[in-house]
Amino acid sequence: MNSAYLSKLIRAFDPPIYSAAVVPVIVGTAAAYYFTGIFEPLRFVLTLLGMFLAQLGINLHNDYYDSKTGVDRHKIYSFVSIFSPKAVLFLAWICFLVAFGIGLYLDHLSKGHTLLILAGLGGVLGYFYSAPPIQFSYLGVGEIVTFFCFGPLAVSGSYYVQTQSLSPYILWEALPVGLITSAILFVHHFAYYQNDQKFQKKNLVARMGAAKSARFLPLFLHLPYLILSCAVVIGQLPVTSALVLLSLPLAVRLMRQVKLEVSSGTITSPLKSLVLSWHFLFGLTLGAGLLLGR
């Protein structure tokens, strides 16, 4: 394998994007430890692997269907620029099946089938994110689907794997995680919104345009901090959860950079790097705050 091919494969794989899979598991597991004192290392690792494979499958699946519609025609780094579309679809299904197998095993270790229901709902939403006849990503509700899959469903599922129970208190962590993950997708669309408009991929940025979307972005960035602040003030989460404020400078920088690039008409890849760095630091500091609060 030559270095140019390897570099292209890594760019298509895009390792930092899997922060979306890692953060819900970290936060859900940390919440389980904070509320119950339970931590099962093997279950944590399996949950992490299952989430990673599920997201990889969704990304492969998305590249396959975007290649069918032509929306990825000008995207240099995608899986279909390296493998044939059929090979990409095959790899997507391998990821889905292995992730499903891990889910079945974890469900077998758990009481009842709550985990299977949560994972199954997330799997259906993830599959139809790109696949016909629904194709959520083309209907302008991709951010909403992402919010539920990587927020309430993934965080609650990670919590359940550890504790064998669900708690309404988990929503204090799940809602912010869903919002920050939706922000990754929202920011990602800025660089491609004109192409998405051309091919009728009606995500939020394609619908609203870059300028209006830039004014809408603070909603994704402010709400997670507001929710966590409310939870700390009313005593639902420990004061140490305020560690998440360490990520606030990155959020401010991201808002400024989006405003600057949209006003100049030149949207660059650093936007994606910024939102991913913010997402990971937010999740890591929230998880650490919960662990320290025990």
C-alpha cells in the first residue's frame, strides 16, 4: 500500500469524526458511575466498539447513497473515491452486522431487552439517515436524527449497559451530548451547502443558507451549557460538572470563525476541526466532572 493511497484512505476515514461515537459512551458510563458507583470495563469497551462500528457503517452507507445521487461528485475524500460503490455498501453492512452482534451480546448480558430496543431504534434511524425510501439527510431533519441517535439513545444505552436500569436523570447529560453532536453535522454542512442545494439535499444549512445558519449556530452551542448549568443549580448534577466550561473558549472561537468565514464567502476545513475539538473536549470534561463528583 503506497503512502498516497494510505493518506487518501485516512482522509476518507476521517478519524476525528468518531468523537461522535466515543463521547456518548464516555458520558453515559461516567453518569452510571456517578449515580450508582458501577463500572464494568468489558461492557464499556464493547459498547465503545459497537458505537464506533455503527457510526462507521452509517458513514459508509451515507457515502454510498450520496454517490448514487451525485451529491459527492465534488467531494475529494470519500470512501467511494477509493472503493467501488458496491464495495462501500458491502463494508457498511459488515459494520452494521458486527455492531448488531455486539448489541445482541450486551443485550444477552442485560435484564430484559431494553438495550435491544434502544439500539434497534438507533439502528433504524441511522440506516434511514441515507437510505431510501426515507433518507432523513435529504429532508432537512438529519440534525434531529443525529440528536436522538447520539444523545438520548446512545447515552441512555451506555448507562443501561452498566447499571441494567434507566433513570430520567440521565437526560441532563444526554440532551447536551445530542446537541453538541448535532452541531458537528450542522457545521459540516457549511462547506457543502451550495452543492447540497443543487442536488436537493435539504439539510438545515442548505435550506436556510450560510448567513442565516450562522445566526442559528449559537443555539447549538449555548443550549448544552444552559442545560448543564440548570442541572447543577437545582442539584441534579455535581458542581464538578462545571469542568465542562473549559470547552467554552473553543465554542466562542467556533462561533467567531463561522461568522468570519460566512461573511467573507470562504468556508474552509478548519471549521470542521474546531467543532470536533470542541465536541470532544466538552464530552471529556463532562465525563471527568461526573467521575470527580462521585
